[in-house]
Amino acid sequence: MSEKTVQADGVVVADGVDEEPVESNRRLYEGRTYLVISLFATVYAAFHMAALNGLSISEMTGGAVVIPFLPTFPMETWNFRIVHIAGALALGFLLFGGTRFASDRSETNPLFTWAALALMVPALFALGTALSFAVEIAGGVMWNGLDATIRFNETWLFGAPLMAATVGGIVLSWFDRRGRGAVNPLDLVLAVCGVAVAAYLITIYGTLMRNSTGTPFAPIGISIAAVAGTLLIMELTRRVAGMALVVISAVFLLYVFTGHYLPGFLNSPAISWQRFFSQVYTDAGILGPTTAVSSTYIILFIIFAAFLQASKVGDYFVNFAFAAAGRARGGPAKVAIFASGLMGMINGTSAGNVVATGSLTIPLMKKVGYHKKTAGAIEAAASTGGQIMPPIMGAGAFIMAEITGIPYTEIAVAAIIPAVLYFVSIFFMVDFEAAKLGMRGMREDELPKFADMARRAFLFIPIFILIYALFQGYSVIRAGTLATAAAAVVSWLTPHRMGLRSIIKAFNIAGVMSIQIIAVCACAGIIVGVISLTGVGARFSNLLLGLAEASQLLALIFAMCIAILLGMGMPTTAAYAVAASVVAPGLVELGIQPLTAHFFVFYFAVVSAITPPVALASYAAAGVSGANPMETSVASFKIGIAAFVVPFMFFYNSALLMDSHTIEIVRAVLTAMLGVFLLAAGVQGWFFGKKTVWFLRVALIGTALVLIEGSVMTDIIGLAMAALVFFVQRVLKPREGLSIGVRGAD
């Protein structure tokens, strides 16, 4: 039985399913060090909540404390984003090791300590120089990128020490092994470098110099600080999210300086490193849409998720799912669909959600008869689906709103039907699998009492408040804040009452949870910056236009493949941000509505998590189930196959995105439901209580595809084909290996 399951009188009870798994390279501090780092994480998260709600220091203390010289909130946008990234860098380097931990002190080489002390000198010198620039500018010194003295000071008194400390700290941290509970002084150097980058950029961008980025008037220090900042972001991303996104970012950066040598649509103008890097750390790149969303909506909902975790609401969600669906055949699989979809919607990471809820659902699925690869695949597909489930959609809706300018509520409403189709398809998949294998559900005495769960339905109040506030026209920030407060309030009706200590713990959890997504969004911003500054996105759009002249369907399939490839190995947020920059503009150029184009790209960026050969969610599930990772990814691809079909459905029929009159929407939903039912029946080989022969499976899949187009004529044809298959299955009863007309046994 899973460690996140408690057996109480034979009853399966979820316990701790919403707790974040501890990564293998996360340091586990103790004593005073733990208190200091926890305080840092708590203040970091609380700072965002205060800044986002427009509170000043005075307002937070009821006017009792007024601290001069500190900025009031909300901060200036660029400064806020710079601080947002710098805080994540400092906290991330202190929490996540650059290499595996030492098992004993003998593995720690004291030479690295002396090297760290030596590198700390230029790091602190660069920070001091950046602060001295602020003093000079405040004293009236005019900053000009063409002034020889200023260029010399920025290059040799700020840039050179900063680069020496950054590069030296990163490289040496790959080899310096220390105990899991020990502070690595090299990572302290990197944290100081991150602060130095922020101090310089805030100083310079506070003048008119932000308007000079990308021109010869830009101070050389901006370019050097951006190079250091980019290296720090990529290194932290490597530590918290693996190499996939780092490699892709490196390829894009290489393209900047080699693109003018490439042929065809890949050819780009020659760009100097000073010009590129003076722009990449602006809202054209790292400080652009991805960081805009991570610094506002994403961290806000991470705080919301942390409050739900502290009040044990996540455990309730899973227990409610067990009480509601556990008795159905293959019960734990259906629980996984409900619980993982709900939790995945909130926590915004399919792989993380697989580990959290899958540690409970996967062992139970295996217990009732699912093969271990199938159990892992179901959990992976359900957790991935949480990213497309409104209202939160794993923060995807907020990034889409930021990029497209489409109101969030419009995006959330449009997402309802496609998300329902996806989860209905998974339900049919697991139900047919359970029927084929003759599975039973869990016994009633093994499950929480539904009546008990229903009496605690008030724990859904924070979710309802969030949805209600959003659709009443409240801002996303205000709605998220109200929902977070509601999570604390409803906890007082449970044994897990949130007091001051619990609230501090929730902010601490949020600070730690936010590091990965902030690093990933900043790293994705590098790629977005390359795309926008080199113009490769526009040239890709022209390529799609050329393909569309031959076949619009061919152009869509090509766009699908590119979106999946760009998303492989990356967290959902980064996958969509990159695909939205490369692929979506081309689809819009084809005449597709922006909402449809971005939903099309978003879906395929999401399902890259279950698409072989690089399927993060499937690999995470295989780690829990003990199955072969590649077999699990293939199985999850099959179970989640509707996600590869639904985007084409709403492309051909916009009624599925609520973009039509009521009768048309109802017709589209009914025929689409029939389509995903037939698709699941064909894939699983189970139709109306019986196994189907191979040619009927092909016919079922073909019928489902006919229903994709969405017109009245294709719907009629699809219904006729479905009736014919039903007639052959139920009346002619063909058996495998026999011709139609030869009756088989029932």
C-alpha cells in the first residue's frame, strides 16, 4: 500500500497526496539554516501576495509601521519582474544542488571552499559596483552607452568580475559534492551574482536607458548583466527541470549567432552579441509574457495550492473521488481520472501531479487488476488532462490571455467542452479496459463513506469562490486572493485549522514550489526572445502558408508535430509559451481565429507530456508503477489519444469552443461525445459489451474520424456508419478469423 494511504479499519483513506515530492537534489537543511531558508521562502511568497494586491508596507501593518526608502506596492512592472527572477535564483541555488550529494565528509574537497571564497570577492565587488552606479545616477550623473569612462567602468568594474564569478561558480558547482544538509558556498556565490544582475538592471532601467536596448546607445553593462543572468537562469533550470529545456534554449541561442549562415527560411540577419543580449533581458524576452505570467497568476495560484495543501483539502478531493467512483468497475482508475484532473488543474505540472496522486492511485489500480504499465498510463493521461481543465488549466489559460489579449473568462469558457471530451474519452478507455478484463470495483467497506464526504463538501468552497469571482468580473488576482483566504477560513471547520503558524508554513511551501516554474518560465523567455528578435517566427508562418496552399490539413498536422516536438521534455507552461511564439502566429496567418489557433497549439504542447519518446508524465508514472517507461508512454498515448483528435474537432467546428448559437453547440457536443465514445471503443476493441473483430475496430475509428469535421452531412454519415457497425456487431456477430455472416457465440 502507498505511503500516502492510511488503512483505518480496512478503509482506504488518502493522506498527504497533495504534498510536494522532495526532489533528489533538494537540500534538506536543519536547525538555524533551515529557519533562515524557510524565512527567505516565506518572505518571497508573501512579498508577491502583497505586491499583487497593491499593498504598501504601511497598509500591511495597519499604518503602524512606515519604512522610508522602501518602495510601495505595486512596484514598477520591470522592477517587479527582475526582483521576481532574482529571488527565485537566490532561493533556488540555496535549495537545489548542482550535482549529487556526498554520502560522507570524505567526498568534500576543501579546495572548492577556497575557490568559492575567491569567487565571492568578484561577486560582491560586482554587486557593490552596481550599487555605486545607483548612487552616481541619483547624484545626477548622465548615463550614456557611448561615454568611454562609463563603458570602462561597466566592463571592468562590473561586467568582468560578474562574469568571472558566474562562470566559475556554475562550472565548479558541477563537481563540488557536499552533504545534503550543508550549504554550498559556490551556490552562495551564484545567489550573490543573481542579486548583482538585478541591482544593476533595476538601476539602469530606472533611467531612460531602457529605451536604448538594442541600439549602440545601450550601456555595455546591460549586455554583460544579461549574459550572466541568462547563464544563471539556464543553470537553475537544469537543476530543477532537467536538461531538455536548457538544450533547446542553447540551440536557439546558437541560432542567433549562426542564423545568417543557414539557408532558406532559417536564414536570419547577423546580430552582434551586445545588441542581442541588451534586448533579451527586457519584455521582448526574459521579462516578457512568460515572466509576466509567472510573477502574477502562476505564483498566486501556487500560493492558493499551498493553502489548500496546508488545510488538507487535497486529501479531501481524493477521498471524495474514492467515495464517488471507487465502487465502479476498475474503480481506482476512475478515481485517478477525477482526482488527478482536479489536482493537476491546480498545481500546474503533470509530472509532479503524477508523483503526488499517483503514489496512491497507481498501487490501487494494480491491486484491482490493471497491468502496471496501464495503471501508470492512466494516471499520466489524467494528470496531463488537468492542464486543460478550466478554470485554472495549470496556469495555461493565464499565459494564453497574456499572449493573445483575449479575456481570461472567454478562454475558460471555451475550454469547457474540449476538456470534458478529453476526460470522457479517458473514462471510456478505462471502463472498456476494465470490462475486457472482468474487473470489479472496490468494496464499499474499503472506501470512505460518501455521506461523510458529502457533509464536508464545504471544502470545495474555495474553488467555487474562485470560479464565481472570475465570472463576476473580478480580476484574476483579486479572485485568486479571495479563494486563498477562503481556503484558510474553511479550514476552521476541519481538524486542520490554519492559524498563523500554518499560514507561514503555506507561504513557505509556496516559495519552494514556485522555484521550478519561475526558472522554467524565465528560460522559456530566452527562447521567446530569440524568436521575436530574429524573426524566425514570421518565417515559420510563411512556411505554414506555403503548406496550406497544398492542403490546410497538412499544415495543421505539421503545426501539431512542431508543437509536440517543442514541448517534449518541457513543463507545460514552457512548452506552450514556446509553441505559441513559433506555431500560433502561423496558424493565425492561415486565417484561423486567434483563440482556436492558440487552443490548437496549447493542446499539443500539453500532450507532449504523454507522447513518446520523451514523455515526462509517463516516465514519472513508470517510476511509481515500476513499469517500463517506454511501454508506459505508449500506453498513455493510447489512453489519451482523444487529446490528439479534439483540437482538429474544434478547428473544424468552432461550436466546441462555445463560438456559435445554442442549438449548434448542443449538436456539436452530442456528436463529439459519440465520436470520442467510438474512438475509445475502436482503440480498446470493446463495443456494447463485447469484444470487436479487427475490421470493426477500424470501422469504429474511421467513424469517429468522420464525426470530427462537424458538419451536418458528416454527422449524418457518421451516425449511419455507427448504426452499421452496431448492426454487424449485434446481429451478424462476426468472430475473429471468420467472415461476416457466420454467427459466433454470445
